[in-house]
Amino acid sequence: MSARKKVQSTWGGRFSAGPAKLMLQFGESVSFDYRLWAQDIRGSKAHATMLVKAGVLKSTEAKSIHRGLDAIAKEIAAGKFKWDVALEDVHMNIESALTKRVPVAAKLHTARSRNDQVATDVRLWIKDQCADIDAAFANLLKTLVKLADANADVIMPGYTHLQRAQPVSAAHHLLAYVEMFARDRARFHAVADAANWCPLGSGAIAGTTLPIHRNVTAKLLGFVDAKGKPRVTANSMDAVADRDPATSFAFAAALCGVHLSRLAEDMILWSSAEFGFARMPDEFSTGSSLMPQKRNPDSMELLRGKAARFQASLNHLLSLTKGLPLTYNRDLQDDKPPLFDAADQLQLALAVASSTLAGTKFNKAKCLSAASDPALLATDLADWLVKKGMPFRHAHHAVGRLVGVAEKSGVPLDKLSDAAALSADKAFTKGWRDVFNLKRAFAARENIGMPGPKTVAKEIARWKKSLR
């Protein structure tokens, strides 16, 4: 039998012995939830202020508690605070240290539970993280728009099924990712807004009989709407059991990870010798320990791999809460490692993506050579037939027959003879070869959402203005 410690000081009143050493090791969370210390101290200061209004604390007592909490915050920030696993979590570590310095702080836990305390801390932490992530998104978006602007005249193939499809500009391709990451950014705005409801005052499950003022606490902690009106959770049971804010954060990170992975895959392909469209900066590429000629796109490969990690965090949270009855269960303690990891890795991934793209150079000649394949304008030729009055489905088949003739004869599509073209369809009369001109092709695509140069320039200008 393992030795048992004395009764636990924060909840051990009804127990004759404290938890076993193995149980302490298994059950502690301070090794990871210490990261909530700043939010926990903010919550405690607000709670103390509210308790004065509720008549539980005197103003002088609240001021002493505030000073004590400020001193502890300075110690933690300086790395001098000693975390004790026997006290289980960040809340009890801070409260224990505070009570030793300010004995009246024993009143601080009045009308609150660790259940609503941690729910509040996590929501505050998520809001703080969303603000930092928003800045990282702004930087990435600016980098992408700048890269698009610098390469607006680079023509390259667009792909479907990883086969050459139609010509686009590098700028249009990069702006597709701007759209994706802008949606991700908006998604994190929504995550922050959904987390912006104060659960403090919900207690362990059913609130408190004391005359607390939840709106006061909410306002002090910044849980307010756009007009400054406090926002408090409406159901005490839901408030302490809810892990939607963390799960929503992980979902937003997972979807952003998918977008980062798709960007990474394009960059990996473009930087290969087979494509040769782009070159990543040395600072974000690596070599081989055996093959001296190698230049590996490691930053992009790692970004591609992070997508799995973000999805694992999301799956962790979904699985964690899948079968839990209301309200709080100890399982919920394990919500923080995947949440913290998703936030840490996302900020790092966004920074790496931005830095890699900032130093990326496009090979204009190589891109143009690939885009000059006349087959990429086969659809334009079908459109030419449509303008002559042919139904598109018939035009599609006519051009398909022409492509077949070109493939069998080993002659580029635009170099076929008139006789060969007429053998595919009698509609291929004078002027059909004029279609095979990239400048013409892009000029014909000056419509909303298309890669025409003027349209792309307008989009770049729009994004520059919105990202100021």
C-alpha cells in the first residue's frame, strides 16, 4: 500500500486521510493549467470587488486581497512562484499562497466553486488567445496579398485532379488562400464572441444563496457586448459543464490547419524540380545529411503535418465530452492540454507560413512555359463555338474530338492544320486558332471572381485597404 498524506486542505474536511501519492500524481492539473494564472487572478480580483458590493467583504479587505494577488502575479511572471502539485490546480495554488499572506482571503472563495472559476478562466484565456491569433492572421493575410501583388504578371497553370486545367495568375491563386484564411480569421472572431459570456456565479452547479451581483463581475472581466452591456450565462448547470468554447476553438484551429496544409502542398509541388514554379527561402528549407544537392521544403511539410495535430486536439475534446452527464465531471480537467496545444501550434504555424511566403520567389519563365500549353485553352475554344451558336455540350464534344486528333498526330492543338480541324468538326472555320492567346484569354475573364488582370488588381487593392 502506498503511503497516504494528511487531509487535503481545500476539500478534505469529510475525509479521514488525504489522497495517495499516486492519486496526486494522476489527478493534479497544475502542471498544465498553471497557464491560466493571469486569468485566474483577474477573475479573483473581480470576484473580490463584487463581494464588497454583496456585503461579504469590506472595502479594505478587498484592497488587501488585490494587493496580495498583484504580488503573486509578479512572482509568477518572474518565474519565482512555487507550484505545489499537492494543491492540485492553479486555483488552489494561488488561493493557498494568497491566504498565507492575506488571511482574510479565506473569504474569497465565498459564492464560487472551482467549477465556475475554471470555466471563467478558460473563457478569458480563449478570448486572449483569439486576440493574439487575430494579429497573426492579419500578418499572414498581408504577406499573401503582398506576394500576390508582386507576382500579378506571373501566369501559371491552374490544376484540377492535379492535371493542368486552365491558365491563372499566381496572384489569383494566392488570393484563393487569402479568402480561406479570411474565413478562418472570422471564425476565430466568432469563437471569441461565443466565449464572451461570464459563467462566474454559477457555483458548483446551482449558484448560491448569497446576494451576488453577476453583472458586476461580468463587466469587470470584460464579458460585455458591443454596447458595453454585461453578458452572463443563463443556466448554472450548462455554464459549468459547457466545453463548447474550447471545442469551437479547436474546430477553428483544425479547419485552419486544413487550409495551411493545402497551401503547404501547393508550395511543396511548386518548389519541386518537376514544377520549378517557386523557390522557398533558405531560412525555411533544409538539406540532407547524405545528399548534398537536396533542398527540402521542410517548413511546408511540417505545416502539412500540423493539420493532423489540430484534428487530434478537436477529436480529443469531442470524445472527452461525448458521453458525460451534467454537470461537472473530473474528465473535464483534461480539456486544457488539447486546447493549449492547438493555440500554441496554430500561432507558430501562422508565423512560419507568413515568414516562408515572405521570402518565396516565383520563376516567371517556368510558370509561363507550363501555362503556354495550348490544351489549357481548350475550354476557351469551346466557348468560341458557343458564341457561334453551338450548344455547349456539342461544343465540348467537338473540341474533345479535336484534342484527340492532336494527340494521335503528336501535334500541339493550335498547330493542327485547317483540314485536321475540319475533320473534327465543320464548325472549326477561320479564326479558331486566335483563341490560343493567353493575353486574350485573361482579358476575357474580367468578371467578378475571375483571374482577369483588372479584376485581380481590384481584389488586391480591396484587400490592401481592408488590412490596413
